[in-house]
Amino acid sequence: MTEKNSRFPLSLASLAQKNNGKSSPKATAKTATPQTATRNAASDSARQPQGAAPAAAAKTARPAAPMGAPGNHANAGGNSNSSATPMVSHAVRQAMVARVAKQGVRDAKVLAALEAVPRHLFMEPALASQAYIDASLPIGYHQTISQPYIVARMIEVMRDNKAGGVLNRVLEIGTGCGYQAAVLSVVAGEVYSIERIKPLHELAKRNLRPMRIPNIRLHYGDGMLGLPQVAPFDGIILAAAGMEVPQALLDQLAIGGRLIAPVGGQHQVLQLIERVGKYEWRNETLEHCRFVPLRPGVV
């Protein structure tokens, strides 16, 4: 995806108008299949007052303005609109963030980013009521959206660097539905994300477009190769587990940068790799985890 077309010019208001003010059709399938946040956003925005403007994600550690909808859509839990779905309300998202904090995530900026991004807009409407439980959920093509805790934990560790948490440029391996990229966009200057499965790459583009996030660059390609043309990166985060971290990714990490990746087969651990010199990296095992496998090539 080029820089020019990654700024997502399509507004949520225009999406709602294309839908003629009607809610999107309900999902009829009993199993999760790929869909777009565009459809969810258009459906929800049709329930809001006309003329509202999209909210912007905060770039500070204070409570972030919710992304992804006109007016107070993403803050639906805080208004009196009886048609808002309680299971995807802002209050439910706040409760999710509180649970993540109780699990040990302390970085205020990460918690604010988690609160700012409406997770339910990145999954099938049939699963929207489960969006804020602490679990990974299917997004199609044998892939999942990571659980909120592990998203927050990995980003928190990546930010705990010697630069005081500054992340000018980060790389995500495994875009999936685009949720983690959206969270990263709140805490990093530039987010580059690679997806090897073409339909998921397209899904992430459609999901992120209505949110109009200017600092995300999506790429379709082999994540194990990274993006040497825009390296080095202050942080690299992998959303899939390999038996080891590819050397190409280690080489693209800036000195002082941090790479967070699940490593292993049946038994996986979250591993932190910090680059401390031109030819020197330091490893640390953090905790047990469970991710889909890291694979080479594109499909």
C-alpha cells in the first residue's frame, strides 16, 4: 500500500449516506467469516445525530477519544441512545481496559490506546457481543484477532525502551483484521504492517479506511522478510509464532529497539529481543502465550 492511498479519505458520514440511513443486514452465517468494519460503522452511524464529526485518537496518556465513528458512536455506552448495543458500548470497553490493567499492564498510554479503538468494528457482527472479553476470536482464514491483554502487554514491553517509550517507527508482522495496527497507531509515529494472506490484507484496509488513521501503512507480502526499504524500526511486533525469529527482522531493528514475538511450536513463550549493538541482541523470555504459526510466502 502506498503512502498516498493509506490516508483513508473515506468518511463514516459518506458510508452512512451510501447505506441510505439503513442498518446493515444482519449476519446469517453461524460461523465467523471475514467482513468489514465499514459495514458495522455505517450501521452504527445511521443511529447517530446528523452532522457529527469523526473523533480522533489521542496521542497522550490521558483518556483517548474513541476512534471509528461520527459523534459519540464509539462512546455509545455514555449516552442515552437506547438503540446502542450494550455489549459494544464504551462502558464495556472501559471495563475491558480495567481488566487488562488488573492483569498487570501499567502503561497509561497503552491503556488509553486500548480504550480508544473499538474492537467490535474489526470482527464479524455475530461475534460483536464477545468483542471485549479477554480472548482471541476468529477472523477467517484460520487466523484470529489477539486477546486484548496480549496486545497491550506486547506493546507495553515494546515501549519500555531506553528512549522513554518513544516509538517513531514500528513494524507489525501479521496485520490480520487491522485491530492491533490501530492500537499501535495511537502510541507510535508511523506504523508499517505486513499481511501475507491477501483477503485479510484487503479486510484490514476496509476496516481501517473509515477510521481515517493517517500514520498506518499496510503492505501485502512475506512478513518474515520485513520491510528493509523503510528500516530501521524502533519496535517490531509479531502476531504469529515461529520456532525462531527471522534474522531479517533482527537486522531491521534499530539499536536500542525492541522486538516482541511469540516463539515455539506446541508450547510457546513471549520473547523480548533488544538490539544492543550492531551485531549484538539480548533475549528475555517473558511468559507463556498462544499464537497462530508464522509462515513464509504469500497466499
